[in-house]
Amino acid sequence: MAGTPFSQQVLKPSNAAKRLGVYLPATPPEFQENGVTRAELEELEKNPPQWLADLRRDGPHPRPVVAGRLGVSIAGLARGGVTEALTTEQIDELRADPPAWLTHEREVFAKVREEEERLAAKAAQDKARAARRPAARD
């Protein structure tokens, strides 16, 4: 039994929007209603149509994009009361005059990142140390 060729596999609109980094409800109706093949998705990434370029530039943006642009986690957005997609203009306004919650969440996010980096470095160091040890003999 032969499967569908990889380039012809169809992604659901929600998965395609996620891969493109756009907010699905802001996409054209034909994008929301139909699946996109992997080949079509690749073409959209290489040669974005005007609607995709506009969405990426102006928004509204999905939460992962908003969180990244603000330098916080998605959970931090929720704690700050941001539950809706934001436009680039709204994001820029928050960045220009950050409310207390945003300043706090940026600090939290930075600490979490530092800890993740510390743990990753320790794990790499432990792995290197283990690789230098002679193998145990039976």
C-alpha cells in the first residue's frame, strides 16, 4: 500500500497557519476552509501572496508571535491578561510604554531562560565527563 507523496500531504488550515506564523481567523476564507498541501505551503513560504505578507507585517498575530515580540512566554501573556491576537501597532505600543505586568514577565522569562541555559550547559558538561570515563568492564 503506497502512501501519499510527502509534498502532496494535506495540512489542516490550523496547522498551516501555525507553520506560517499567522493568526488563522485573519486569513482569507479560502485558506480557512481548505487544506494546504506541503508543496503549496512551501510555495507560500517562498513567495508569500500579499495577504500573507500583510498579516506577517501588520497582524493580527497569534500568541506565540506576540509573546516572542514582547519577550515573554505565552503563559506570561495570559497572566498579563492578553488573550486575543494583537496587531503590530498594539505590540509596538506595549513595547514603547511597557505596563508593570510586561516588565515583570520579561524578568521572569529572562530568569527561566538563564536557568534553562545553565541546565543545558551542565548536561553537556556531564555528558562530556561521562564520555571521558573508561567504560566499565564486566
